[in-house]
Amino acid sequence: FTREQEHKQKAAVSSSGDTATDLVSYVEFQKNYKNLLLYHRAALLATRDFWKLLLRERIPLVNLTESFKRIDSMEGMADKTYKMVLERYPKSVKLLRSYGTFLETVKNDPWAAAKYYSEADKQEEAQENAAQEVTVDDAKMGVDSRNSGMITINAAGIIQVANKIALNIFGYKKGDLEKKNVSCLMPQPFSGRHNTYLSN
């Protein structure tokens, strides 16, 4: 049970940021992330409205100027919010990829976007390596977890962790198995009976 709780806490840290160790930090990250996505969307909508305006036969200069101001305002708010949240959670893969998308699609800066995509890849790899280091005591289990596929489930049979080797064995990608019942990996009739085995 203790190991399961430690893993859940490490998973929460890796998914939201390096300082997310409690519920308050997690809620704060989700609130900030939701706000920056709203600004991101608003910037995209402002750009869309500008292009719609250009489709008209007659375009008043005042409308064009207002459209430019709105685009600048929304881009600025989104950029400011992204930078603020990135200062707090610089290792969040989700946030780094989202900012890369913002830079590429809204700011039209593919070079800066590539930098953030690259950083997200590095962080994801570091998190995978850290997850690989969280291993069961090999001496007690008699298993070398570095060379064996290992899947950890909770009492209800829900997959908590699957190492890279196990994912390769079953043909899944990282994150595909987590929160699924382990019986999804078994053929019939074993998969249908597995939850009964666990309850006994």
C-alpha cells in the first residue's frame, strides 16, 4: 500500500510539475492550465475573426484596427500566462507541449516551438527514467526488473504502473494501460474470471 501511494504521488508530480506534491498544488496547476488554454483559444478566435473580416467586400479601417488590437491583446495575455505558469512548473510535459503549440500556431514561431517540444521530450524521457528507477525490491522478488516486464496493480486489479518492457511485450504505448483493469491483457476465460480471483 505504501509503495502504491508513493507511486501515485510521483505520478502526480510528473504530470503536473515538479512542485505538485499535494492537492492544493494540483488544483492550482489545473486552474492555471485551464486559464491559459482559455487565453490560447481566445487568441486563435481573434485571429479567425481577423481573417473573417478580410473576407468582406468593404472593411472599415476602424474594424481592422480593433481586430489587430484584439489579436495583440489575446496573444499577450496568453503568452504572459504561459510564462507565469511555466515559471512555476518548468518540468510539466503537458505545459511545455501546449506552449510549443501556442508558439507554432498563434505566434507563428516554429523555431521557438521546436525548443519547447524538445524540452518536453527531454522531460518526458527523464520522467520515464525516474519511473524505471522505482522498482520492486529485486532480492525479495527474485526478478530483475530492468530486464523483465513488470505490471503493478492495486487491490481492484487496476493497473498502476507498467514498465517499458511490459508495454513492449503487449504492444502498448506509455500511459495506454494505466487505469485499466489488468484483465484486458488476458485471454478468455481468464479475463472474465480475474476479478473474482482478486475478490477471493
